[in-house]
Amino acid sequence: MKFIFSTLHVKNLEESIQFYENIVGMKLARRFPGGPHTEIAFMADGPAEIELICNTEAEPVVYGECPSLGLSVEDLDQAMEHMKEQGVEIVSGPFQPNPNTRFFFIHDPDGVNLEIIEKK
């Protein structure tokens, strides 16, 4: 088996696409209707993707503490500066649990925890 995507239900597809493009650096891979009141977009950065599903008739999903999606960066300090420049709140961290790993957390527009991680 090979992991290929994770699904997130979002309240505003345009806002989520812009966030994942401009803040996270992913690209819109494809976008299509998904049924009545529903549109789907896949965001990609390498082989794994994030599927964004927006149903304008559905109740918003409350994500809370879980799940958390991990996003790798080369330079954590540069990533933190980028978040600050874009007005994205760093909700916790940075943490360094060992000499080779540093990370911090942000939220996407729907409150999904995104772990921004640097591994050396």
C-alpha cells in the first residue's frame, strides 16, 4: 500500500485553495463538481495530495486537536518568518524534541492542525 491523499471537508473552497497555494506552497492539481452543492479540489506537492471537499449545504466540520497534517520544510526559521509575513498565527512552538527535529503548528482556514517540520 502507498498513501496517496487525505480528505478535508472545508467551508469555503476558494479560501482553502488560496491558503494551500499561497501559505503552504501546494499547487491545485484538479478541481471538479462532486454532486449537488459539492465541489472537490486536490492540492498537490509531490505524490501525496490533500483532497478538499466543499458542500455548501453541509454543517461545518469541527476538527479540534486532531487530525494533524505534517508538512516538511528545509528551514524552519524561514517558514516561521513566512507565516508571520502572511499573517498566519503560529499556534504553538517551535519545539525541538531532539537535535534533528524542529516543528511548529499553524491552523488552516477550517482549524486543521498543520505541523510544519524541519528534519536534518
